[in-house]
Amino acid sequence: MIRTYLSGDLSSGFVGIRVAVSVNGKLKQKYYSFNRYTRSLAMELAVHQELNWLQKQTRYTKDRVFSRSTNTGIVGLAMTYDVSRKPYGIYVSRRLLYQRRSKGDVHSKSWVIEKGISDDMWFEVCNWIRNARGTTNKVFDRLMTMKPSQEHIDKTYANNPCQALQDTEILKEA
């Protein structure tokens, strides 16, 4: 963000341009004083600095794929349930769900986990994440090694909160 401060705008008396961008969770900012630079040169320098930091921000963001706070270890990818009503009752399926918002667009896709995650399915998931995020081949290779084990899948889905819902009168009536 580029902001111009004129005389009287700040109590400190600063007159010039401030550029600020958050890169990897840290605020980067720089000031260009009209006492040192002409207005046009200060704006040109500020725009150049902002573009430089925005490029760094993009590099950090697209490769920041891994997280310990998800049940898969991958940002935006989660093992979830899909509950749907069928003529014969409530149907609960296990799914891998990927969701991410980028530049105003929402990227979302899900894969059904029947017995487990096949190698072909995991390749498709990783390839989809690579294309949605624009990650590097190095990140893609690391994603390929992070396929959840069958034990991890079984443990994640062991306490199915939706299973109890299937047997309740409320869902049968609705």
C-alpha cells in the first residue's frame, strides 16, 4: 500500500510517501521524504519498492503449503465428511476436500475416499494443488511423499460424528 502524507497529516511533521507490504507475516515499510526526493521520484521509488515486496510476498505464499494444524499436514486439504440425503436415508461419505481462495477466485475440489487413497488418486490431488497454487516442482515432490497412511485415515475417521446422526429421528423426519 502506498500512502502520501502532506503537510499537517502527521503529528511528526513527516511529508512524503510511505510504502508498506506484509511479507511472510512481517510488515515491510519504507518512507520517501519530499525533503530528499521530488514527488515524482518518491512515487517512482515507492512503486518500485512495492512491486519488489509483492513479488517476494507471492513467492512465500505459493510455497507455503505445509501445516501441522490440518489433519493432512497440507494447507487447504482436509479429510472431511459429506452428508447427503438419499431415498433410502442419510448417506455419509469420507472425502478429501481442498479449498483455497486466491486473488478473489475460490479453488475447490473433493475426492471420495472409499477404502483408502490410491497412488493415482494422491497424484491427482497433488497435481491439482500444484496447479491451483502454482507451486514449484520441489514442493510438488514433497507433497507426493505426504500421502496419508491407511492407519492415519482410519484414526481420523474413527469417531464419525455423522454416524450417530444417521440413526436419529430428527434426520429421518427431515
